[in-house]
Amino acid sequence: MNKNFFLWLETLFAVGSMLVLFFVSSYPESAWLTLRIYILAMIGFTLLLVVAVRYYQRQHSSVDISRICEMVQQIDVPAFIWSNDLSTLFTNQAMDELLGIGESEDPGDTAVLLSNFFHSIGVTPREADEVLNGDTFDSGIDDGSGNKRYISWTTSMLKKGAQASLYFSIGFETTELEEAKRSLTAYAQGLFISQNRYQLSMKLSGIGILLCESVHDVYYVSDEAMHFLGIENDHITFSDFRKKLHPDDRFIFDDYLNRIRHTRPSEVTTSYPSTLELRIRAHAGAPYIWYAYHYHENLTASNGSPIIGGALIDITGEKAKDARIERLAFLDETTEIANRNKLMHDGAETYRICKTMGTCCWIMVLDIDRFHIVNDSYGYETGDKILKNFAHILCKYTAAGGFAARVSADNFVLVLHDYTDYGDEELPGRTLEHIRSDMAGLTTEEMTTLSLTCSAGFARIPSDGDSFHEVLEHAEFALAMGKGELSYVMGYDVNMHREMVSQSEMEKELAEAIEKHHLQLYYQPKVDLKTKKIMGAEALIRWIKPDGTMISPNVFIPIAEKTGMISDISRFVLHEACEQNALWQQMRLTPIVMSINFASGDFYQANVCEVVKDELYKVGLQPKWLELELTERLALGDVNYTVQQMNALRDMGILLAMDDFGTGYSSLSYIQLLPLTLLKLDRSFIIEIETDMVAQEIVSAVIKIAKSMHIETIAEGVEYEAQSEILKRMGCDYIQGYLYGKPMTARDFQKRLEINTYGKELGT
């Protein structure tokens, strides 16, 4: 019995004795002394008993950890003592074996060992005490040899402390029980097949059963599965079942059916079930619910036909727990769509399915054109908003199957499922047109001067590579082929790689040429038709190798644009041409206008005006002696932004010319929008101007319109005096061509300037 019972009994007796002692009026004289001594002795004994009991309880109220550790060591099942601050750990031999610690081996850091163990059983260290204490916790642990041991853990608190509490956990092996459950499940499935249309399996509650022989396309379903699927009949066709799946999961289901139908039971050695995770919607408008679909690949009917089917289990709760972890690992924080990790994970599975089933998908790599201008001009907050809205646009086109991901700053990937028999070659281009149309709505009030567009490269799975990673690279190569161009789209061609391989050596040589200053400027005279004097020069880049070989700009400029080296070349041309012009003016030679060509990537920089202004200041050249030549394609790629940039340059006093006018897709009406000072008539009109009346009419009309707008004109490619005379009669202001000089070195051009200024070369 409880010690406290006797203690209270003694106390009650002592109190009763005192009452007798003090309230009884008289005792026999002979008994008075004896009774008094007895009562006082009992009171003293009671007090001593109280003190002894309290002392005993106080001495044994704290846990004797050493004794418990000795007892734990004798247990032949895994057991350990631990603290919730991970600072204490005592394990027995069975637990050491489970943790993989040898007898003479140092277990290492206690916190790390405990943390790794808790993670292995699916519990975070921070919540271990809350999850394990007072409850039975089942877990599966890999024993290191590929087998899984199932253990049921029971945990109790030994001591509660202000800073940390001490717990005792003991595990009981349930592996045999799990195997028995599996055997029972296999046996039950055998019963499902043997009964009339699987009547026994239909009665299971909580688990939806789907079963059929592979020769049919109809699932027989249990009552629970009917509830999951939102149907009233006990059967559903594969086609109708597929319609209830999320579009992204239909591809997986198709692969499952294909694999099951073509798998002979004898080929499968494992008896463990496989699992698909599918999102199913019971009714239109209802939310999708996550289910785990457990199935075996080696079930057979009595006639030897493979059995298709398995169990549906609602895993919505489990998926919700995993959502936060998956969000951190697989979701892009800014756009809230998949990141590169998720892309590579799902892409590899998509490639496998396409390869197995003989179907195809398209990978589109998209780049928002000139996105750096948005960040530079309107701020990163606006830029992030544009990225998020663009991501939502892409997701709209995955409704029929596929997924979208953000892989870098303004680069996105769109994977589209192609359900046509032979592949819809126009699907990527058609989708891109829709995306560009949707992008028109992304601009804000403060971005009225900038039109948002995107470019894309695409490739096909699986024909354009031996893996998803390789197909993705090929799509990126296709996008890179149009680097610097706006609204560009290109599909992958196997010849791309061959071309890139042949160009790789030239890319290295070009980079070396830029570094070692093997690039050189040549200057071609521009002549005033009235005075026959040189009024300007066009600076033309040349690459001269150390052995004297000259590489044409038509060869290396496209390479420079694709590799990004064009910016270095543009800075070199700007500096060299301005410095040379300033030097000639310092020599008192006739001032001329120096014309340079601007690459599109440089022109669309937000700080292009500052770059030009700084260079002019460094060399001491006035802006009126610099002319920037823009092509039609560059100038009209984004008219609103072009006008903004050109007005800023004109406000500085810099001259602006449109090169090769008439060869592009512009109309004469565009020159009303652009603040041009000069139109360059393309040589294709000049070559036939002596004999072709149509060419004469076109050139004459352009000159007249330009004059009416106070824009000067210059004809390039003039080689004969007769051409010069015709142009003069038409009112053309300047000419450029072999008639007055080919492109020449700075030294040779200087001699021409000396004659232009003094009528002779200096020093002669």
C-alpha cells in the first residue's frame, strides 16, 4: 500500500490522542502518568515518521540516470536516452548497430548523430520531443544494405528541466509484421481476382480499388473509388478516368498504361507495388485531390492475362506537409513557378516517357527582349512585376499538358506536350505569337515608351538530343543564334552544332584579336557633291591578323554579336574614331564629320547617351563632328524607345543617319517619327541608276521627301562619274564610294585631308 496512507493514519491517531489528553476531564491517578508518556511518545514517533517519509521521497524524487543507463544497456532491442537540446545521448548495443556505430568506434558529435537519426525516421530534431513523447511512432530505416527495417518507437519523459528535458525511447522490430501485411495484401488481391468481378475488394473501405484485365479498357471500381471519382456506376473507361486527371498527370498515366500492357508478368521479379501520385477531380469545377495510386505490375488473371489496377489512397494531407519543402526546393520565389531544379527533375521524366511511348514534346527557351532596360529605367520592383506576370502568361499555355519554369534572370522554359501523331511543327511558333500578344498588356503607364517583346529558341523531345539536358541545351543554342535581334524565333537544326564547332576557333581568335589590338579602323571619304571636297568619313572596322590576312567584317561581326564581343568592338570603334577625328582637328586640318555604326545591343542600352558623352569629353571632340549610323532594322525594332534614345542624342548635338535606307521593311512615313539628319541611299539603287528608270524614280522621290523634311542625303556605292552627275541633278547632297576613294588607313586618309585643306600633302 501507499506509504502516505500509513503516514496519514499515524497523524490521525496522534491528533486523536491529543484530543483525549486535553479534553477528557479526569483519569485514574494510577494511569495518568503512563497515559501521558504513551501519548507524547506516539506524537514524537509520528513526527519522526513524517520527517523520514519526506526525506525518502526527496532522496528518490530525482531519476537515478546511472542505474537506468545500466538497465538500458541490458536491453536487447534498440533503446536510447536523449535530451531535446541534442546535448545528451546514451545508446545500448542494439541501438549502436542501428546507427552503424562499431564497438570501438567514436560515435562523433552527439547533436549530429541525433539529428541524422531523427531525419532518417522522418522527424525534425526541433519537433522530436513533441512528436515522439507519449505516442507510438512507426518508422522505416534503411539498414545500409538496401533492406528496410520497420521499427515502432515508444518514448517517455524521464526528467523535465527548465532548459532541457530527458527522454527514454525504446524500439520494437515490426519488420516481420510489415511483411505479413504485404503478404496479406497480396493474398487479398488474389481474392479480388478470383471473386466475381472482385466483389471482395469492392467492400474495402477507405481505399478505392480499380481493377481490370488488360484486354479491356474498363476499370471496375469499389464504392470508395466511386466516391473519389464522382461516379454512380461501378465501372469507368480508361478514357473517362483520364479526363478526370490533371492535364500534367495524363502524360504519366498514358505511360503507365503503355508499360503495364507491354509488361509480361514473368519479366517482373519484384513483388513490391509501384506508386503513381495523381491529381483527380471528381466533378468539373471541383478542386483536384492528390491520390497515391499503388499498383503491381505482375498480377495475372486465371487465363494468364495481365491485370491492370491498384488502390487509390487520399494523400492530400501528406502532400500539404510536403508543400513547404517542395516550395523551397522547386519553386522560384519571384515568379512562383518552377525553378531550374524542378525543370530538370520533371524534364528527365518527360523525356523518358516520350522515348518510351514514341510521343513528343517541345522545349521553348524564352528571353524577354532588352529586359535590362526595364530594371535600369523603371526599377527592380517593376521588373519583378513584369517577370511574375510573364510567368503567369506562360502557365496559361500549359493547360493542355506541360509546365513552365524560370531558369535565370529573364530566361524561361516552356515544355509543351504535343498530342498529334506526327508532331505539330508549328506549335512552338503559334504559341509564341499568342504569348507576344498577351505581353502587350504587361506595360504600365510609366512604360509607354517601351514595347515588351520576347524571343525564343525551341527543340523537340526526344529527337533533338540523347537526354532532356541535351535537348534543353539545343533549344538554348537556337535562341543564342539570334542574340541581339528582337522578336527572334528559331528552331534547333543539327547543322547549328556543326556551324558552332567551325566557329569556335574563330571566336577564340577574335577574342585574342580584341585583347591584342589586332583590330584596326579604315576610313572611307564622304564627298560634298557641290564642292567636291571631303566633308566626312565613315569609320569601318577591319581585322588584320599578324600574318597580314584581312578578315571581312561580314565574317567576324556576326560572331561578335552572338558571343557578346560586339560591345568591346563598339567601344573600340567609338574611342578610336573620335580620338582620330580630334587629332586631325588639332593638326588644323579641315573639320569633318566622323560616322560610326552602332550595334543594336549597344544602342538599346539605357546609358548609351552617357557612354557617348563621356567618350567625346575624354578626347575633346564636339558632338557636332560625330554621326551615328543606324540600320532600318535597328531603328525600327522598337519605334517608341528608338525615338526616345535618338532625341536624347540629338539634344546633345550628335548627328543621326539611317544606313541602307530602302532595303528594309520601313516606309517613308517612319522618317517623320525619327529625328534623323541624314539618309543613306543603299548602293543597290545606285548601281542601276544610269539605266533603270524605276531606280531613278525611287532615288529622286526619296531625295525630294528628305529635303522637304530638312534631312540631308548621301548615296553610297558610287563608282562612276555618270552616277555622280545624275545624283547631283536630283539634288543629292553627298556621295560615298570607290569614285572618290576606297576604305583606307588613317595615314592615307590624313594625306587626303591635307590635300583637301592645303591643296597638297604636308611635307611635299
